[in-house]
Amino acid sequence: MSSAEFPEADTTAGSVRGRREEGLAVFRGIPYAQPPVGEARFAAPRPAERWDGVREAFAFGPPPPQEPLGPDAEPVGTLPAGDDWLTVNVWTPEADPAARRPVMVWIYGGAYKFGSADDPAYDAGRLSRDGELVVVTFNYRVGMEGFARIEGAPANRGLLDQVAALEWVRDNITAFGGDPDQVTVFGESAGAGSIASLMAMPRARGLFRRAIAQSVPGTFFSDALAADIAQAVAGELGLRPTVADLSGVDPRKLTEAGAALSARMREYLHRWGPVALTPTPYSPVVDGEVLPTTPWEALAGGSARDIELITGHNRDEYRLFLLLGGLLGRVDDNLASMALGVFGPTPDAGQAYRAAFPEASAESLFELVQSDWLFRMPTLHLAQAQVTGGGRAHLYELTWSAPANGGALGACHGLDVPLTFGVYGGLGAMLIGPTPAPGTEELSARFRSAWTTFATTGDPGWPAYDSERRLVQLLDAEPRVAAYPEEASRRLWERHMFAPLDLTTP
């Protein structure tokens, strides 16, 4: 095999061979940790074992055990088999140790219960080529394996996997042409929540220099809430949430138990509060050790003041979930009042929202308060916390409407992902259409340029956020810098603290 067509690189565990693809050297499925099965089930990740010879790195590793994305989604069993769940993938212009290019590391979202780096939507070729930099993606444990609070196991195993992947980048990326001192993590939704967590975690300190957190979710669990939810999931199988009870259970059985609970979480509204009305029983746990406190508290205290940050949200975040839940055009005043009561920042949130948005329909109010609670205000508060702690943050809002469905979804959740990667399959096809609408490529190019320039220089091309001017980049067909546009919501949530969600009854 020629080294031009099949480039090789040395890692701390052994040599790997990739492929040349459209001008890049691409390596897939490199283990960064041992398979977390057998004695390692529910344990913190352990360093990958060494191998002899040159390992082919042509195919993605198998995804972690997870629920299917939906009833019509491809069953997990048809995806690559095996228990090597913890692998990394690298796109690089050249596997040249002397190149020292900036590195971007993608952390996927998926409600902390599904996701995999082999998703075609995360093909990093365009980012790597356009930015002349190295891009890394990787798998981490999700659902019960990664985030359930299991007695006898460390909390937040999915976050510990992410730390291990970043340690692999630190120790190995030079061989792939990257600079370990110029690492930017970027991710969306649960990936952005993971990044916010990493910025608050002592174990992640020094592993990245910059961060891009797209649509940060505000859901972080207290230890008590996480333990109660884990008990309910394990109870679906007649078991306790302990390593002793669960370590011998087929991972697919655990994902089925999680899916069964997800389908009837509303039954726990009296105990779990707003979490019971979300689609996921998993979130990072503020356990006091792996994650000492919430990101907002940690950043305000200066935990990440040396990390340069881009964070932002989409204008109409929750509109996607209206579509997926079959609620578009079906929200009445009763449903809106329920949402305002459960998700609003104050006991009089219903009255306050109606006063702040006097022209809003019931559906708009239902959508607004959940957009604010779940993504918009946690993201804004993260930027504010970073500035309070002495760091720098650049804030954006995506205001460009998804072209598919006649524009009915607006700038909804997830729309930024196809624009970031310039890949329009999967979710991108659902939101943008099978053929990119006019202006899509131009806006996607602006995303990629801002993200890769930030990864290279620390400057995305618009002013840093401050608490006086509150300038943000509005990403649209004609991008512009303006004062933060969601002022009414900002004022409603101004004094809210995104504390860990807790049990509502003892």
C-alpha cells in the first residue's frame, strides 16, 4: 500500500493506517479507551490496550448502546457490531507531525441518550478542508451506560469518556498534524451541555483552549433526582440501579428499559417536575466530584476564564419539538398555561409572559417558555457567567428560517448542525430539504469560516459579549451585529438561577 493513498500515523497504543479521501487523510475507529464491558462495565474509561503492527482505521467504531432516534429510525442492531464503543476519528490535511495545525473536536448531541460519530451529518471533510485544520469526532457512552446514577459506579461516565478522548487528542494529535495546544471543542444540544460541563470540571482543565457551545440545555440533575430516575429505569427490569444488579444485563435490555420509561415519564411529574415533560431521563449529574457544581456557578467563579468561548442559540428552538410531538397547530390555552406554570422562571410566569408578549398565541407562548427554559436562557446565562468570571464570550443567535416545511419551523433546534458541517442529509434534509435552498451554502460557509477562524485565532469576527451593550452576531441571510434580540425573555429570566433540577417531593 502506498503511503500517499493510505497514510499512517503512530499513536501511544500502536500505529494506524487511514485513507486519502478528497484531499484529506481520514482515520476512523481508533480506540481511545478499552471497551467498557465485562469488569469495566459502568467504570471510568481505561486506556486502550496496545496492538502490534499497523491497525487499519478505515471504518467507524460501533455506536454506544442507545435507544433508536424514533419509531421509524434504523434499529441500533443494524449498525456496526462489537463493544469497541469508545473510538475516535480524524480528518486532517496531512498526517505530518511538523504541521501543528489547529484542532477542532466535535461532541455530538442527542438528549444524552443517543448519538454516534458515524452519523453522516457529522462528516468533517468540509470543515477540515475549508479551515486547513484537523477535526476529531468520537463516541462516548450515552443513556444508562453513560449518564444513569448507578450505585457503585462513578457519576457522569459519558463526561469521563469525553475527558479520555480529549486526553487522547492531547497525547496523539501531533502525529496527525495537529497542535495539542490549539484545541477547540465544539458541540450542539447535549454536546453543548457536555462542553459546558467540561468547562466546570477539574479533570478537563488544560485539555482545550477554546469552546463552541451551540444551544446549551439547562438540564442538570441533582444526585437525588438522578438516583430516583435510575431506580425507575432499573425498576422496568425488576432490578435495582446498582453495578451488582445491572452489570450482567444485556445493554440492549437497558436501552429498552430507558425507552419504556421515556414513554411514560409524565407519570412522575409529581416527583421529577419539569424533567417529566422532557423526552429524556438523562442529564449530567452535579455529584460534587466529577461535576462539582453547575456550569453557570463554576464559570461565574472563574473556572474557565482562560478558555475563549462562542455560545449561541437558535431563535425558535422548541419549534422542532412541536413538529416531532405532533403539536403544530394543536396547542390551546390550557396547554400553554400548563407549560408556563411548569417551565416559567417565577410562580407568576403565566401572567408575566402574557404581559411581555401580549400578541402571542397560545402556541407561541407554549413554544417560547420551553425554548427559553431548555436552550435560550441557559445559553445566554452561560455567556454572562463566563464574562462575570473574567473570561471572554462571543454570543450569537441563528435567525435564518429552515426552508423545508414552507418555513414553518423557523430557526428551530438542530438547524445549526447542517450549517456547521455543510452536510444536508439526515436532519439537514428534514430541515433544509433534499436540495439546499438559495442562500443555504452562503450561510453555511459563514458558519464554517467563523468557527474555523475562531479555532485558529480566537476571534470569530464579531465583538465579545458584555453586560452593558450585549452585542451578538445574528446569523441570517444577511448576518449583522446587534443588541441581544430576545430582551423580553432576558428580563423575565434575569434573576433565575439554573440550579440542579431536584426531586419535587422527598
